[in-house]
Amino acid sequence: MPVGIKDVAQAAGVSAATVSRVLGHGPVSADLRDRVEAAIRATGYRPNLSARRLRSQHSRTIGLIVSDIRNPFFTTLSRAVEDAAYRAEMRVVLCNTDENPDREAMYLRLMQEERITGLIYAPTRTSASALARMDFDFPVVLVDRTGPKGIHDAVVIDNHGAAAQLVDHLADNGHGRIFGLFGNTSSTAVERHDGYRAAMTARGLAPDARFVAPNDRAAAEALGERLAGGDRPDAVVVSNGLMLLGVYRALKAAGLETPRDLALAGFDNETWTELVGPGLTVIEQPVADIGRTAMDLLFERLRLPEMAPRKVVLTGRLVARGSSGRA
Amino acid sequence: MPVGIKDVAQAAGVSAATVSRVLGHGPVSADLRDRVEAAIRATGYRPNLSARRLRSQHSRTIGLIVSDIRNPFFTTLSRAVEDAAYRAEMRVVLCNTDENPDREAMYLRLMQEERITGLIYAPTRTSASALARMDFDFPVVLVDRTGPKGIHDAVVIDNHGAAAQLVDHLADNGHGRIFGLFGNTSSTAVERHDGYRAAMTARGLAPDARFVAPNDRAAAEALGERLAGGDRPDAVVVSNGLMLLGVYRALKAAGLETPRDLALAGFDNETWTELVGPGLTVIEQPVADIGRTAMDLLFERLRLPEMAPRKVVLTGRLVARGSSGRA
DNA sequence: CTGAAAGCGCTTACAG
DNA sequence: CTGAAAGCGCTTACAG
């Protein structure tokens, strides 16, 4: 039986209202405040947050929906969001969808049931397209991936430009047959493919791309199939960190050396990309900035609900390493 | 203004109690059930979880307190815990303490305020020792790190044995001057040091250990200082994945090659340890099993509160790679 | 099977 | 500054 506010009130010889005022920012005389604080310590009282949220109609809760917290991109993002929430004295409800639209729908319902203050959300393409028809009682800030135009605030990077930069870099290093491997669940992968395609075309190179599930296994498999075909590529561009890992493992397993047998470049400056062989050339994303910016947008939106939706585009940084060198 | 249970009741022409029964497992006639379900769809009603938790006195919430979700050990642990919670229709409140005892104390208070059903907790040594004097209204299962003997359920690995195994492996490969680098915040690091020390002594080797903050920077620095001293070691054992990363980076930066200049072995089979140079020899922990087992213990404890506390000891697996080979 | 009523533990106008 | 009272949105005995 946890002690309640009435027990504290009784112990301090005051009303429950006064205890509540001591806990909050109400006006309380120094005398009563001391007595209440002593009673709180003596009883070990801890306010019931469910009751507080219900009564005050503020959950002080941020929802965060990502595909998988094991993806370092989202791990870092979540820490940035949590640290910002912590500073604002809010908590975070974190949900992993595994890129599964059914789970996304379920978690969106959960967010409504939690009466969250705001949502930070990296939707799959399937769910993003449904977003236009959905109506929430809280603001939504999209991160990493976009949704229907002009409805929600969003923080993304310049995916088109970043992918083009990778292609240009590889082409400058003498690679012309550049195979592109992209995820098939996010707007982000689509934009990266567009950038890849545009840069290839601009240089008179023939685009050669494939979309697969954005995980290491599927990427490794797709690469294997492509290499088994004729007219082998001399470089590969990969659209996220997990897929890049799958490709790198597959190359190693096949006894192929980078960049001697095949140049390689991709997204996400994960720990291992720096430590491995000649190092992997990647686009580093300002992940923590993305998280902080999303929280900033959310707080401004709460302050000014009628403001027009904003899209903040951050820039990735090319980290050139050995893997993109000449064959 | 979100719609409430009364709105649904009115729309369906029934009482709020009946709507509540349809939502839960109450007995409701097929006719009324259909009408209520139609009304829920029509109104887009979502129950308010704060109200439900307050009234039902069940939060259906598991607390999870770890040092840092960016540590892959805890990332994987948290996914295992969340997946198990999801299956049991419970949510998880995740907290990062950054090994800071003040933050731990704050989050322990938060857990009480959330009236959580149970807690899964990897305490720092400072907080663990205070655990004996603390009284919670929910069961606590310790993971990865232990607390005062015989009070809480716990899931750990055989740290003593695993560390000894690393020493034996290095010694079998001809290394005798084995420097040990251990974290200074966890019982786990202490146990690993004990195992290291015991194995060294058993072989007539002189222990040579240091305790530092369990992060990459501090580990790199400590290694640098040790190498600057005389009588250089010919191998290093490191007590966790993040520290191992710091050590590996420092070696690379110093132009030292593994195992030629210095053999290396440690804990946590992280992605990069497999991909790097000759591969790093590590103890792989059954992380997901640790998480699942912790949830199992928690659920059994909820069923049988009076059972004697249990400690489940899982076993790490030695993954021998090139880094521990002969000089 | 169904409804009216009480109450979970707080906060917040309202009076004083 | 302080207290008595109402009420947040549900669930759950209690009657019928």
C-alpha cells in the first residue's frame, strides 16, 4: 500500500491541497512547506503519476517511434531525444516497429491512449502515405523520413545530394559501373536512389539499382545475385548502415577485397566503418542534431500550433576512406 | 477534445460500464458488443491509459534502468526485454543513468511514481550497495550486475570464469605479461578482475591491473599510460566492449599491430570485433537470453512473491580470433 | 447480461 | 496563504 497524498497531509497536519501545492509551484508559507517536506521524507511519499496526469490533463510525455533501436542511427537519435526531454522534465515512450506497418498502426494508437504531448516519428513509406488521412490530438515531427507534403514538421538530411556526392566521388576515382542498393521501406531510400540516378545520368553512366528490405541479410543476398550476373560492377553504393554491413560481410565471405575487387561506399558513419581494412567511405549524418532539432521543432509547435509546417534539411558529410579508392 | 467513454456509451445507447466491458473481458451480449464496437469505430475512441491505470491499480509497466542505451550490450538487452513485454501486453519505461548514481536515484524515484509492475536494473556499485536499505513496492531483477546478496533475483554471466578463460587462452598462446583493464563502476568489473587475478596467480604470473571509468576514452588513456611505463606488457585484457574499442583505437593510433606488438582480448562480441584486422578475441555474452531470463524471473516473482531470491548464472562463450595469437 | 454509483489519487478553481 | 469540494476518465463491486 503506497502512501498517498492524504497520508502526507495528515502527517503534516495540513490539507491535501497544500501538499499538492508544495509538490508543484503553488504559494505555500515557509512554515507549512517545511512541515510538508518533513512529512514527505518521513513517509517516503511518491506522487502517483497516473493520477497527476489524469487530473492535470498533461502527460508530459514525448512519443518516439522508430524501426529498430538496434540500428545505431536510431540508438543515437533516441539518446538525443531523451536527453532533450529530460532537460524539459518530460519522459519518452520509445517504440520499435521493425518496419512493420501493423506495429506502426498499433503504436500510433498507443500514443493516443497515452495522451502524449507530441510525437517524433520515422514512418515507413506505407504508413507515411496514410498520415495525410490521420488526425492526432498532438503535433507530429517526422525524422529521417518524410510524409505527405506540408502537413507535418520534419527534420531530414539532403538525401538526394548526399547520394549524388557518393556517386560523384566514386566516379572521380575512376569507377563507372556503380551498382546501387537501396531500402524498400522509406522515403529516405527513394530520395537516395533519385540522387544516385541523377548523378549517374549527369555523367552519362547507366543507373543499375535495386531495392530490397533494409537489413544486412537482404543486402548481402542482393549483392550476391548481382555479382553472379554478367557485366560485374566495379563499385557499390548502399543506402544505410545495416545494409552496408551486410554487403561488407558478403564481400569478405566471397574473398573479394575492397577497393581492389570492388569499391564500396554508403551511409552512416558507424564505429566499424572506420576500423575495418582500408576504412569505408560513408556519408556521416548529424544524428544527434537531427534528434535535438526535432525536439526544438516540437516545442515550438506546441507554443505556436498554427505556424505553417517547417521542414529542416541538414547536411550529411562525406567521410572519404580507402574503400572508394581506385581499383 | 478527445472523445471519452461516455461519448461512446451515448453513441451506442448503452452505459459507460458496458463500453468498459467490451474493451476489457467483461460479459456483454453479442448485440450490445456490436453496437459498442461500431460506436468506437465511428467516434475514433481511444481509452485514456492514465485513467485506466489509476482506476485499475495496474500500470502494466516494466521499468528498465541501464547505464547507456548506446552500449550495444544494453541495446540488445532492451530489445529482448521490450519484445517479452510486448508479448505480455506490457509497456517498458527505459532510463539511461550514464553510470551516474544521482540519476539512478532519480530514476528509482520515477519508477515508484509510475507505480511500475516490476523493475529490471543494472545498478552501479554505488547504488547496488544502497539497495539493501531500499524498499520498493515492486519486485526488482538485477541484470549484468549484482547487488547485496540474497535480496533480489538476478541474471548474470560467470564473469570470474570468463575472465579466467581469457587469461588462460592468452597464456596458452605464449603471453605472460598480461595487463588487465577493468571498469570502476560495476560489480561485474570487480568479478572479472577477480577471475583475471586468480588465473594469473594460478599460473605464477604477476597480476598487473587497473580500474578506470568504463568508457573508450578512459581506457585509451589508461593504456597509453601503461605503455609509456617500463616493462611493457605483451597482452591486454579489457573488461567491456566500449573499453575494448578505446584500447583498439589507441593501439591503431600508436601504430601498434595486433597481435604482433600486443595481443588483445576482451568482452562483448560486437560487430566491429569480427570485422577488424585479424579479428578480436572476445567473450560473447548471451545478451538476449539475459533479457528474456530477467523477464521470466520477474513474471514468476509476481506470481510467487514469497519465493526465495534466485540468481541465474549464464555462461559466456570464448570466440577466439587472431588478436590473441602468438606475437 | 446490464446500469447506477462509488472511487482510484491527484489538481485546481472557488471562497475565505 | 489555505481548505473543502469537485472532477479528470476510467473500472468494478453491487443490485437487479
